[in-house]
Amino acid sequence: MAKKKMVIRNPLSQRQTIEPELLRPQPSTEVVRIVAKQQVSKETSLQSANNPGEKTSLKRYATYLQPETIKKIKHFSIDKGMTDYEVVQAAVDDYFKSHVS
């Protein structure tokens, strides 16, 4: 029987470096800069739905709502020809008018 030569492996030897492949293409730095700039300023001026000549300043605000409530807001806004945030703003304004003196 002939003995097969075994390759001697040294786990401490230097390994070849391999560059990882990206699974998703990364956006260019210009796109990242534009998105970052847009996220910094979320205030905007829009025409008020109630007073077309009046401009109001809006600031982004996020909260949690039940999925059914969100669905009702979306349906109501489509039926009335409003945006969803206008519906929520009107609801909050009405709440404060009736609950805060």
C-alpha cells in the first residue's frame, strides 16, 4: 500500500483577502447627500384648506395609531378630497376646541 502524501495545513498562515460582494447596489454619495438634506428640514408652508389665501407652516410629527383608524383616515380624506394630514389636523383642532378651555 502506497501512502498518500497529506498536505500540511497551517491555520496561522496568511490568508488571501477577498472583497465582499454587495447584495444591493449602494446609492451614490450625491443621492445620500440629497436625502440627508431633505430629512433635516421637514417644515413646509402650505395653503390652508379652510382659508385658501392663508399660508400655514407645518412641521412633521409622527405618532402611533391603530391600523383601522389609519384606514378610516385615508378613506375619509379621499372622500372629502383632502390629504390625510389635513384630516388629522382638523380632528386634533376640534378635540382641543371642545376639551380645552
